[in-house]
Amino acid sequence: MAPNPCTLERSPAARDRHHRPGKPFRLGFFTHAAHRPGQRTAELYAQLVDTVVAAEELGYQSAWIGQHHFGLGNGSLPSPLVLMSHLAARTKTIHLGTAVTTLPLEDPIRLAEDAAVLDSLSGGRVHLGLGSAGGDRASFPAFGRAHADRRSIYARNLSVLHRLLDGGAVGGPENPVGLFPPAPGLRGRLWQAAGTVERARQAARDGDGLMIGSLHDRPAEDQLPRVLAYLDEWEAAQGPGRAPRIAAMRFAYWGRDKEDVLRQVGPELARRQAGSGAVDPRLPGLDPRAYLERLACFGSPEDVTAGFLADPALLGYVTDFLPSVGLYPAAGDGTPGADLDIARLARFARDIAPSLGWGA
């Protein structure tokens, strides 16, 4: 049977000097902005705006949106910064981030300029989560880039982005130019999604935050080693004057009980499970319950709370906790869309997050 991220025992390596029981965290949420069959994108985007506005009123401190090109994969938003500019005008305090921007497919100068303008408009609330899009293979040919080159392109683009946000110049010695408008605080709000231990170490050397929790990453086997490597490297590279940042995304479905959640999400998950062999050849052969246990915490609020408390790479390490919302399929009573998403956010903030230490 596949390991369940909600019930894995904390490994001995996790009980190390980096673990801080009771460590406070900021509560956010992330979404892939997935559309339902037949749903218009205008309706989807409007519902997402309503959800973020409501999340701010519920006390959520950040909202993170995935980027997906050409309607491929599980998301429907190719330009999250454009939507975030509208969100910035509708909100006052909630921070707005990408989770993640596909950096190999971006012009790093234009990305820096767009983010700098948005950061100015939002009052310094923009975060850029960056990734190399290992799972977005189908989008690369349309951009004239080879998926096999994604890591080298990522490193090159990240270097330019760092230089501009550090106040450096591009254009060469003959025509040096810097970022305008300046965005002095944005450099401290960059995050890197790390698929390997070495990538996590590099994020620490760069002084960026670490993002963990992609769909098929296992907390104990995959995520915890990256967290510990990041914290070790941060101490060596950054010293005590700067605090490390770790954001954990977690997929979760909560309803009346486990069987209720399985009933609601099972048929759609079965369709997605059929195509999961490229990620892990063991996944297509699992029964629906085992497959869902492999991916997410689910069940009643008490089940989900217990799962997160047992998660070996979560509490005591993370500075930002980002449970999922706006997934399709969705679990819960009500019509899928903003009303259901807002109800799920409200229940998480009321019934789950305080038991994990939020607001303590």
C-alpha cells in the first residue's frame, strides 16, 4: 500500500536542532485555478477574486496561484501577475504569490519589471514562487525551448532576476541599466520550488525561501530531507542575521468523513489517476482510497488536523502553511465555485488551523 502522508511517523532525523515545536506560521492557501468542465474562464477568474477577498476577511495572510500555459495540466491561468494586479486593487493586507511561475519560459527582465510595478501598486505584497516546471513538458516547444534544458535556463534566468532585484545592472558595460521601478523588498520575497536536496541547498545559498509540497512529493522521504538540507545550508551561507523561509503546500479534502470525501472526489480522481504513471508507475494500480491517501490528507476536520499534526515536514519547520483550495474535484456541501471554496476556507480557519497553532 502507498504511504499515507497523514499518518507517517516522524523520522528520527526530523528530531534535530532545526525542529521548533510550536513555531508560529503564517496561514495562506494555494490554488491551481482549475476550471470545471464547461466553465467559462471569466467566471473562474471572477470566482477566484471573490475567494481571495473573502480569505482576507477570514484572516488568511497570503494567497498563492499556480501558472499553467495553454490550458494544460490542472490549471487555467497562464498569467497570474495580471490577475494579481486586480486582486491587489480589491484587497488591502493579504499577500499575493505565484506557486509557481515557470521561470524557464519567462523573460527575466520583463518578469522583474511586471513584478516591480505590481509590488508598488500592492504596497509590497507580492511574492514570486519560482520553478523549472519539470512537469510542464508540453508547454516548452511552443516557447521555442527544450524541456531538457529547463534547469540551465532556470539558473540563467534566476541569475538575471537576482541581479536586478539586488539593485544591479543589465545591458553590459556599454549600456548598464537597472530595474525600474525599484522594488527593494521584493528580493526578500522570492521563493524556489526544489525538487532535489541540491536545489534546496542552492535556494538557501541564494537567500531565497524554499517551497515544498508538489502533488506527488512524500513528506518523509522527499520533503523532509530538502527542508533539513535547506536549513543546514542557510546557517552556513546566510548566518544568524537573516531568518530562513519555508512554505509548505498541502493538498487536503475535508468533509463529513473519509467515505464522504471519497464519494465526492473519487470519480474525477480516478480519471487523473489513470494518467499518473509518468510520475510514479505504482500510482495507476492503487485503489481510489489508497491513491487519495498517497496524495492528500482527507476526511473530517479531526482527521485532517491529526494528519497535519503528524506530518514530518510541516509544523516546527515551516514559516508559511498553504493548504489547497479551489481544486477540481472539490469536496464539500454546496455548488462548486467561490461559495464552496469560501466555505472550505472558513472551516479550515475555524476548525483546523487553530489546532495546528495558528494564531497562538
